[in-house]
Amino acid sequence: MKITNIEAIPVPIPFTHGGPLADFIVGKNWTELGHLLVRVDTDAGITGYGEAFGFNAIQTTKTAIDTLIAPLALGRDATQIESLMDDLALKTHIFGRYGVTTFALSGLDIALWDIAGKAAGLPLYKMLGGAHRNEIPAYASLLKYQDPDVCARLTEEALGRGYRFIKLHENTIEPVAATRAAGGDQLPIMLDVNCSWSPHQARTMVEALAPYNLHWLEEPLWPPENFEALAQLRAESGIPIAAGENACTAWQFDQMFKDGAVDYAQASVTKVGGLTEMRKVATLAEVANVRVQPHSPYFGPGFLATLHFIASSRDIESIERFYVDLEANMYGNTLDPVNGFIRVPDSPGLGIDPDPVFIKKYRTDSG
């Protein structure tokens, strides 16, 4: 089964999030979620969809797919996923082993797994070894508001919708305190500071955070690859540490685990190298006695791939769900949480294809 066409499709989706506009991590007031779909067609008539990271980097990643990855992958055997991805990584390594090159490879890899499942007539979780459960608890991943009152209000709202875990994207104490007061002592609260602090700043902040009993502290340090300092903070703070959304390939995770840097490994399927690489990270994590907790603030094939991966894993706690209201969803309401749980699709491959009417309306290229 040969690859006949690879198309990278930018699909920004307007959204609201119940708080004031903020630049968060993308350098501007954030009103759209940028998705980059990767459509792969084959001579067997089977089409797969993947997703490559992401947000306001989608045009750069699209260029990498169009000019770097697609010319090398066209005509190749779509069923030989691991050998193909290994060959493409080798041939493109001169342009960077991490970042945009690996984002592009991730999107292709997810699409190939979708094709493999469709060809076999099996949902992806069965291709990955079978499901331990068919519904996954979701945690509400709030955006950055820098406003304690907004954090408290949205925490109460999310709990009312059935969520049982709350993640904040803040780097000060007051929003954490407000969320704890709103959610009560038993609510698992995660705090992602998006690499805001130096090691010295982090030591001061974890002392102030101690009373709020965080479920985990996520990416506290800049730069994120300073695994030695992260390991030291983990040992000193007593707070479980989560990191890895900015790591690409299993090799970076291997070093992270050897340094004893994390309690939770947060590989992101659209950034790490796709499902092929996610499986390698999971194996390394199991050997190192580190829990996997994927990063998945997506609403496209990247989210679906993560959902199937979690279903096939024994002890991943929950799936990240960005707490926003989209103007439209490429899967309709199929993946909306119900009482805080998301059902894993049973149809072959990823289980659902993006709505072509949605793509036609929201894509921003000339396709």
C-alpha cells in the first residue's frame, strides 16, 4: 500500500474561555486554537489523518511537511510505519532532531497509524494491544488568567460539569490559593508554570506552594532540558514533578529518567514523534518507574491518538482537555466529556474522521 498524497491543512478554530484575553504562551492575545491536520492518501483508497504541533507554529510546521517530509515519503509503503519513520528521521536529522522537524514527522506517523487501523478493520487501541477501559476521565486544563476570581469561578464551573481534576496555567500563588478554596481540600490540582522560573526562583515558589497540596507541579524550570536542576528541585520540594511536553524523541526522555527528574512524563503525541515514539517513551518510563501522563491540549487527531494510547495503557490517570468553548468542532460533539469522562471510539483507526464541511469552512490555505 503506497502513499500517494500528503496534505498539511491548517485549521485555526476560534474559541472563548470564560476569562480575560491573555497572551498565554503564543505571544499574542489568544482567540484561535491553531491545528495542523495531516491527510495521507494511499493507492488502496484508504485515507488517514494525523496532527502536527501546533498553535501559532502551524505555518512553519506545514512548510516542513510540504517541502521536507512529503517529498521523502511519497511512494513509500504506508504499512511499514516504524522503518519509514526511522528512515525519515535519519534523512532529515541535519535540519534538527527536535522542534518543527519532529512535529512534522509526528503528524505523518499518527496518520499512518490511522491507516493501519483502517486497513486491519480495528480501532487503534486494539492495534496498540487492547483496551484496559473504554472511558477515560478528563481533567479540565484551564488557560492562563492571572486572576484568582476567574480561576475560582471556572473551577466551580468545571466541577459542576463533572470534571474531577483541575489544571492551572499560572505562575503566582494567588490563583492556586483561590482554586484550592473553591475546589476543596480533596480536589487534585495540577499547576503548569510553562517553564517560568529559574532554579533559585523555583525553590522559593515551592515553599509558598506547599500548603496547597499540588497533585503535580508541571514544567517549573527554564530551560526545560535542565534535567539535573529539575531532579534537585524534585528531591527538595516533596511535590511531584511533571515535565516532557517540550521533549522530542525517546532519547530526551531517557536522559530525563536517568537524571531522576520527573514523577510524570508528559510526552505529547504531536511533538514527540507520533505514536511510534510515544510507545518507546512508555516502555522507558515503565522501566524507570515513572508514570506517563500525556500532554494533549488538542481537539483533532492528536487528541484521538492520545485517547487510544491511554485506553491501551494500564495506569495513566486521565486525559488533558483544554477548558475552552470552540466555535465549532471537527468531530461534532462526539468527544465532549460526559460527567467528566470521554468515550474511546470503536470504529477502525482513530475512530472518527474530521468533518469535511468543517475543514472546508475553517482551513486557511487554498486547498
